[in-house]
Amino acid sequence: MIQLHYHPGNASMAPHILLHELGLPFELVHVDRANNAHKRPDYLRLNPNGQIPVMVQGDLVLYETAAICLHLVDTHPAAGLAPALGTAERAHFYKWLVWLTNTLQADLMHYFYPERLVDEGNAEGAAQVKAHVQARVGGLLAQLEDQLASHGQPWLLGAAYSAADPYAFMLCRWTRGFSGPAAAPARERPLLGAYLQRMLARPAVQRMIATEGLQPPLV
């Protein structure tokens, strides 16, 4: 059986949703971040980077959220959570999934952990990093809004729901605490706000929310 090592609201959310979408049997293993369980030797043997999530399936130990999502898509092609291999649509699926993890998620990590980019104790520098990153994320959210506007369909890639949607939902949710002139939360953009409500209505998302015990505001 699949094991997903997770923490509520963390980057494990996207594969957690996908596992529900696929209807697969799986076990959740809570990684207690509050007690630095992700930095303990037993967890570091699974992921030497000390990050969440990790998926374990038999002898397969897989980390990096996008890699887990792609593996789930590739091993369950009949579910239709990605366009057909070799098509232009599949290429755009790769583009958006990589953009989400490598561009939007990377900037959000700098927003939440700005102290990692400055000298220890440099609170002013950390505050500047956070403000600049929030402004940059605002521009990236505008790209998502433009993508939805470009096709007028319900999901990120168009008419068909794909594995890119749980990923986009997760990252948009992380902006729920944004305020001020730099960037507003994703939910305040017209098309993204409606998109997030469609995501919230999906049974797989509701099961994830209930299991992880997430509290409002959900997006």
C-alpha cells in the first residue's frame, strides 16, 4: 500500500488530493513538524532534504511533490489526469506543473522563510525579502488569472481537470494570508476566486480538508 508522509497544509496536499481523485488505498503518516520530525534521522533516510512529502510504495521511496504527482499520473493513465503522451497538450501540462513547482512554489517558500536569504538576525533584510517576493507572487498569480481567461474553461489547462489543478489549488491557498498593496490573496482575483471555489467543491478536496483538519479560511 502507498504511504504518504504528510503534514496538514504542506506540500503534501497536492498528492493527497490526487490519491483521493484516483480512489487508491493509501495510508497517511503524519510528520510532526512542530517537533522537527522531518529533521530526524529516520525521516532523513527517506528524504535527505528533510522536506515534506515523501511517498513510499513498496521499494519505491519518492520525494519532491511534482515527481510524486507525475508518478501517480503515469501509473494510472486511465484516470485521465494528464493529457495523452506526445501531444502538445501534454507538453503544456508539463510546462504548468514545472512552473508551479519551480517558479510559484519557489517564490512562496522565500515569502514564508525570508530569514533563510539574509544573515542571521537581519530582521530588516528579511522583511524586505518578504515584501519583494510578495509583489513578485502577485505577478505570478496574474499569470494564472490570464491562463484561465485565455480559454474560458473551468480548469487550469482548459476543459479537462488534471493533476496540475490540485497543485495550483495548494499554492493559491498558501496566499490566503496576503494583504496590503504588494499582492492580494488568489481568492480575490475574479477568475482564480471562482476556480478555487470549483476546487473546493470536488469530493477529493473535501476529503483532504476533513482528513487534514484544515480550518477556515480554506483559500
